Amino acid sequence: MRILTGQSKGKRIKTLRGKSIRPTAARIKKSIFDILTPKVSGAKVLDLFSGSGNLGIEALSLGAESCVFIEKNPAAAGIIAENLRSCGYTEQSRILNFDFRKALSMLRAGNCRFDLVFIDPPYEFYEKTGPLALAHEIESFVWEKGIMVIEHPSVEITKPDEFSMRTRKYGGTYVSFLRRLD
């Protein structure tokens, strides 16, 4: 896996082997960032269910101000730390190696808000919770005019009222862009 754009373009990043991590496919990541590039420079980013850090590191490569990575798997959190070191982004990053609800509680206590939020949980997560419930849990962390990007299987999602939504389909994967209304 490689960084596709920005100052770290072409840099290789590591990921865990096996089925515990499902990195965003390169063509989907390229499409996401083709849409988001004008919004990334200077953004505060949250990469939820980070895996290898693929999406957050791509945002940092494009000039995001900072990124918080939330990943409960200790081995994956270690890979994210390695990837951040190899790309030179450790100073702009924070890794929260906790279950996402505990990590969100910590961020809420710190009154953290973000311009851009990537949400890409394991697809089995949607069988229990669903993308809509997750979007509602995250919406309070999104600044005015902020964007949530949710990667999900072919499951219908309904947007929170305060957001507009656009969804793109890539084979069996959907990516929904939810933008907070003015």
C-alpha cells in the first residue's frame, strides 16, 4: 500500500496481514481524495477505526494540520505509529489505542472538533450498529462545514438532519460523504 498524493506520494505504508484489517482499496482512496483535496489543507482530521492509518496519513500528506487516529487493536496501533514515523508525521498525530466509544469519550472531554472525519469500521460492525447510528454518534465532533466520510457495505444509510449526503458506489463498497449544513 502506498500514499497516492501530496508530499509523501509514493511512500510505502505497512498494514497488518490477515482479515482483521480491511484497508481502503487504492482506487476508492484515490476517488475519495479527488473529491476532498480542496478541503484537506489545514484540516483537523479524525481517522476512526484507523487500521493502518491509510486515510489519515493520506490527509496529512495533502497538508492536513493534524490527525487523531482511533484504533483498538494494539498491533494495528503499532503499525500506525511506524507508518507515521516513516512519513515524518508523528508531531501532527495522536493515536488513541482504545475502543472507539472510550476514545470518543476522551475526545469529548477535551472538547475536540474536526473538519474531516473518516469512518471505516469492520463491515461486521454494521450488523450490530449500522452506519446511521455511527454517524449520529460522531456528528457532534464535526465542525460547521465539516465532512464525515463513511465507507460501508451495500447498506442504506439515512443522514442526520444537519447534514447533506452524497453516496458513491464502488463495486460492493459504498462511500457516503456527509457535509454539515451551514
